[in-house]
Amino acid sequence: MANPIAQFEVKTLIPLNLGGVDASLTNSGAFMVLTVVAITAFLVLGMRKRDLIPGRWQSMAELSYEFIAGLLRDNVGSEGRRYFPFIFSLFMFILFANLLGLLPYAFTTTSHIIVTFVLAMVVFIGVTIVGLVRHGGHFFSYFVPSGVPMAVMPLMIPIEIISYLSRPVSLAVRLFANMTAGHTMMKVFAGFIIPLGVFGIAPFVVDVALVGFELLVAFLQAYVFTVLTCLYLHDAIHLH
């Protein structure tokens, strides 16, 4: 049976060394580039004609736009519109990376903690900068809960700070763990199909069901990551 963890191995496709720095193109990097290309093609082809009565591609592109616009409006408010390009790009990148990873022999970039952690740190640093620029020193009042007795403040302030600093960790681990667990399960059941012969129909049916479930998870994880980003942005803009 094939090792179910082998699918997550990062392999060098094109060796490249720039001034002593390893800049080789790996399967992970290649699929990230492919993700950007796929998103660009989806949006460009979808909005190429701009028909009054949209076709399938245009409807999906417009639906994606409206979905994220509504998400920002509901969770951040009207002030969140200026951050639409970033939120939209974040959602589309995670969604397409998740979906591409479900293709046969594909590589799931979001199954690596370093990728999800970098995405989470971009969100964390960006949101913190937004809060500091908008509120200056008053931003730190976010760590001082209102209505809490002064006697409890020495305990509450460290808790609030730890909770804030744990945001990128929770964002990264949630996406990474869900994608890794799902793909591992699919590989495990797929490994039983041929060795079991005629009885392999049982793991085959389970694997088909898992693929359908992973399609749902691919969207849900992109959605959860984006919603949490919007909530963090709301906190940075409005504080408490």
C-alpha cells in the first residue's frame, strides 16, 4: 500500500540557485502559480463578454464577487469596501488551491503549515497595521476589556494579548489540519481498493463519498478563513 503521507512531500521540479539562495521551483510553488493562473482565467473568461443576460461563467464570476462583497458588508460594514480586493483575492486563492488539490496527482498547497501560516501572518500583520493607522495608540485599548473591574485587569490584559497573538496560529492550523486530514483519509481508503479485489467496492464507495465531502470542506475552509479575517478586520476598525 502506498504511503498516504507521501502525497505531501515537496519535490524540486526545476533546480535554481540565485547567489547562494535556493530559488528552485517545487511542486508546491508550481501549484501556487497554477492557482493564480486558474483564478485569472476564471475571472477574465467569465467577464470577457459582460452580457446583459450572463452565461454560466459570467454568472459564477459575478456570484463570487457578490458573495465576498456581501460577506464584507455583513461582517465589517460599509468601511470594509476598501479592503475588498484583498479579501476577494484571499478567498479565491484558498478556494482554488483547495479545489486543485483534489485533482488526481495534484499537490495541495494548503496542506502545508508553512503556506497556511504565511497567509495567516499576512492577515494578522495587515489587520494590526490597519488598527494602528486608524486609531494610533488608542488601538491598544482593545486589550483592555470595558466594564471589567480594575482588580481583574492584571489577569484580563495578558489573556487578551495572548488571544490576539494566537490568531495566526489558529487560522493556519485550522486550514492545514482539515486539508491534510481529508487527503490522508482519501489516500488510505484508495490504498485498499485494488488489494481487496472484488471487495474493494466498499472502500471505493467510501472514497467517492470522501471526495464529495472534501469538495464541501474545500469551500468551507476558504469561507471560514475569510469570515475570520473579516471579523478581525472589524475589530481593527471598530475596536470593541
